[in-house]
Amino acid sequence: MMIPPAARFFVQLAGVSGAAAVILGAYGAHAFKPSTPEAREVFETGNRYHLIHSVALGLAPFSRHPKVTGLLFTLGMLGFCGSCYGYSLAQSQTLRQMAPYGGICLILAWLSLIF
């Protein structure tokens, strides 16, 4: 199946995102010294979601609406995973407040596969 050039971007972005997830996972496992057990748990949750949704992003071009699906997965990862990383690394409550919006984008991305 030929992937349209506009959708191919999401496959490339998924590659970068997946590599970043693995790098951050290695950092979290070997170098990250969290200030609290909660910070470690939040970091690990963000990393798990990051890796799973990087794979999903790579499959977005095969959806019925690849640009919508890819955009929602991208925004969701930035909002949810990014806020988890930001909270864990910097104890930023402001970043933590973005998590629900990112989560909503991830839910909508999965639902976009239905329609």
C-alpha cells in the first residue's frame, strides 16, 4: 500500500518519537534520581504511554483519516506524556495540569480509527 506523502510524515515522526521514548526510558531506568516515589511512577507512566502511542502514530497513515489521527496522537503524546515527564523532572504543577488535555487527545485519536 502506498502511503501518501502527507501521511508519511507521521511514520517518520513515529520513528523519532519511538527513539525518544527508548532514550527517555533508559534515562529513567539508569540515571533519573526522582525526588519522590510518585515522580518515578509518573515518569514510568508517561514513558509507557509514549512508547505505545509512538507505535500507534506509525500506523496512523493506514487509518481512514490519517492526518486527523496522526495529529491527535501527536498532540496527545505531547500533552500527556510531556506533562508526565515535565512533572517528574521539574516538579512542575503547571505542566501536570496539561495531562488531561493530552489524555483526551489520545482517546480521540483511538476513536478516530472507528469513523
